[in-house]
Amino acid sequence: MEEDKKNRPNTFLKFSGLGIQMVAAIGLAAWLGLKLDKYLGLEFPVFLLSFVFVIFGGMMYQLYRSLNND
């Protein structure tokens, strides 16, 4: 029981860090996709959407693996 209380802050920091990574990675992917779409002169944001979905999928997989390890 006492060991559970010691691990709670560590778990909170772990998952809040994962959330920050997710926001940063999706933001970077969106920015790069937008820049690439503008550079190529595409009307529909193909790269923006594909980069965001790929990064989001990867982060969800990372979250799934992290939850299974605990």
C-alpha cells in the first residue's frame, strides 16, 4: 500500500510527459506538413493530414505499450 503511494507521482509525471510529447510531435508534424504542402503548391493538405495521422497513430501505439508495461 505504501509503495503504491510512492509510485503515484512518478506515474503522473510519466504520463504528463507523454502528453507533452504528443502535443509537440503532432504540432511539429502539422507544421512540416503545411510547409511541404505550400512548397509543392498543393490545394488539398495531403502531407499535413498524413503526417498528423501517422504521428498520432505512433503516439497511440506508444501509449498502449506504456500502459501494458505498468
